[in-house]
Amino acid sequence: MMDLKDKKVFIETYGCQMNFADSEVVTAILGEAGCRRCESAEEADYVLINTCAIRDNAEQRIHHRLRDLRALQQKRRLYVGVLGCMAERLKQQLMIEEENVSFVVGPDAYRCLPEVMKRVTEGAKVAETELSTTETYSDIVPVRLDGNGISAYISIMRGCQNYCAYCVVPYTRGRERSRDAESIVAEARGLFEAGYKEVTLLGQNVNSYRWEDVTFAQLMARVAEISPLLRVRFATSHPKDLSDELLETMAKYENICKCIHLPLQSGSERMLKLMNRRYTPEWYMGRIEAVRRYMPDCSITTDVIAGFCGEEEEDHQATLEMFKKVGYDYAYMFKFSMRPDTYAEKHLKDDVPDAVKGRRLEEIIKLQGEIALKNNRKDIGKTFEVLVEGTSHRSKEQLFGRNSQNKVIVFDRGDVKVGEYVKVRVTDCTAATLIGECVTAQGGRLNA
Ligand code: SAH
Ligand code: SF4
Ligand code: F3S
């Protein structure tokens, strides 16, 4: 059988942070097998597309990309493989629809990749889409791909079994399972020792993390204790089980960032019930009040879906009201997209006309823009500690970074270097960005 030594692999990643973290695991597995990473499909022997299935347009994008790759494949030998959630959802079917795809490997089967990639060189078409109840890749040290060398993702659990009515993730990612705490803390420590300043702990519902007797809050504390110079973030928490223990831990450690992503999905009690979210708007508001009680300076962000099955005008109004009440700092806003095999597809009707979904989404986006601008204006005059991440996209003379609240701040470069912590006083803002001036004395450090 052919060897993979020095074969060039290009990985392209779509979807959520978890997919980005998985691509780093895949890169590690393939590196172990002797493959080399390359930076474009043009120079590759294998192209791996790590895919997302969350909405129909996410899948359409992948179909287009696969068709584009055919031109390259007509010129020379190039194997194309599909990984991730769309691979898991469509399995072999994907290779029937897209003839230029040679292999399909689901999220729990990445250890099979080297074997699969050898087999396809003998003309085989291979689908490995078995889901696991135990795989967490905990022994694999991910190879960091988007290398600013400052901020990294750490996957702490896999899968989801909340079965929200609209959502495909439980079918593409399998049962929920937590990764052992020791390996997570060791990975975070390794990153800090390699110069990283920020880690984000990832899971679909981090609040239900549990390894032996370690809760998510305890895990956060252990990671935070590695060093006060290591910032710790996490995503995503489900409102139904956001615990006071976690809020208390967040408040206690200065280096745990004051930012919570708490997906609302809808402000209507009736819709939340249909969505199987298992909380009411009242419960949600209670959690928001708890966040504010423990951390008055915490930012709150959300996800929302416009036009879910049976959504009436008054349900939509309830969502707008909720947005006003909470005053989100940022929101990811989506039009509902019916997904195959979900509860919604089997039992509900996608009955909100597309134009109505679109109009409701626009109303949410417009409102959220106003709220974000108002929130940012309240930051003018305040001074924040900022972790500097890079040069501003607008001007070489400016740097950008984020504060603990995860807001982007742009400021004049001066003597500041990427990767440093600096104090920045906010002087102006837009709805998306804070603008400020660095007020750190030379050599200034965190909490100094
Ligand atoms: N685990 C996270 C969400 C992961 S998916 C949580 O429960 O909060 C990210 C977001 O995509 C969801 O929060 C939801 O707002 C959106 N989404 C999921 N399925 C969708 C669908 N079928 N149509 C539109 N948006 C969807
Ligand atoms: Fe999907 Fe709900 Fe699981 Fe989030 S919690 S991944 S929305 S099923
Ligand atoms: Fe997409 Fe899968 Fe993430 S469906 S959002 S890549 S878990």
C-alpha cells in the first residue's frame, strides 16, 4: 500500500469553532502519518474540506466549493475528501452526488484518516462515519493552524444530546461526552508555555461538562490558575443550565474573561417550547440578572433564529422585546432553515414565508445594531486591558486587540507589540468597534 510520507495536504474549514479545533486535531493525526501541510489546493495531493451542516446555505457553499475543485482535478491527480458535519449527515450519499469526492470521514472517525487516504490511492471510495460515545481525541496535541500564536481553542467535550427541534448537531456530532480534565489543563499549560495568552474552552453546551467529579466551573478555575497572564474564555453555554457556581468562578478570577454567549433563539415562550429549548423567557431573564449581579461589567452575546415553524408576528415582537430588555453586546442572527431528520422536519411545518423570515431578520439586525452602538457609547471614557492581536485591517499604523468583554478595540501602534497586554482608554466607537488610545506606561503588565 502506498505511503503517505511527504504527501501534501490542504485543509479548508467551514462552520463553528469546534470544526476549527477539529481541523487542528486532523492536522496532528496526518502529521504523525508523515503528511505535510500546504497552504492551497493548487499545491496539494489531498484536499480535505471540513464541513458544516447547520443551515442549508452552509451546505450549498460546500457543494459549490467541491464543484470548483473539479477543474484542478482534471489537470492532475488530486484526492478530495469531505470531513465534519456534512460528511456525517450525508455519508456515502455525498460521494454519489459529488463524484469527485473520494472519501467521507465523520467527526468521530478522524483516527482512520491515514488508512482511508491510503486506500483511496488504490481506487477505493471510502466512507467512515461511525459515531462514538467515547472519542475525545484527548491524547492528540493539536497542530495550531491559524497561528497568531496568541489565542487558541481547546475542545473540552464533543457531541450534543439536547435535541433542539431545529438543530442537526445531535445527528452529526453524536452523544455528548466530556474530555478528561487532566489533558485539558495540560494542553492549556502547554499553550501558555509556548507563548499563548488566551485559550477558549469549547463545547456545544459547556455547562454540562463533567469529568469524574470535576464540574465546568472547577475546570475553568484550574485553567485560570495556570497563570494570571493567561486569559480564559468559553463557548457555548445553554441558558437552561448556566449555574451560579460558574458565575461565581468567573467573578473570582480576573483572567476569566467577562463575556457570556447565551443563545436565546427566540423571545417567545411558545416558540421556545416548540424549539425544545427547555427554558422560558422568564427563566432566561433570571439568568441574565444573575450574570449582572455577579459581574456588572460582563458582556452578553446571543444567537437568534427568525421565522421558526409557526412563528407569528407576536412571537417575533417578543424576540425584539427581549433584545431590548437584555441589551446584547453582539448577536449572531439567522433565518430558520429546515434541516433533514430533525424533530422540526418530522413534526412541524416550515410555514413562515421566506420574505417574512427575511423581513423579521432585518428588523432584528437593525435593532441589534442600535443596541450595540448604544452599549459601545457607554464604554467611551473607560480604560480597558487589551490583549493585542494584530495590525488593524484599516491602517498599518494601528493595532487591534480585545478587552475582557471580547470587544474589538483599535488604537495607534506606538511602541506596542502584538501579544502584549496594554491599557487602552476608549475615545470613540462604532456599532462594531471601540476606538481608543494606549495609556500603558512602558513595560506595563496585567493588573500592574
Ligand atoms: N450549541 C449551541 C448552538 C450551536 S449552533 C447552543 O445551543 O446554543 C449555532 C447557532 O446556529 C444556534 O444557536 C442557532 O441560533 C443557529 N441554528 C441552529 N440550527 C439552525 C437552523 N436549522 N436554522 C437556522 N439557524 C440555526
Ligand atoms: Fe443544537 Fe441545541 Fe445542541 Fe445547541 S444545544 S447544538 S442548538 S441541539
Ligand atoms: Fe456546523 Fe457542525 Fe459546528 S453543523 S455549526 S460545524 S457542530
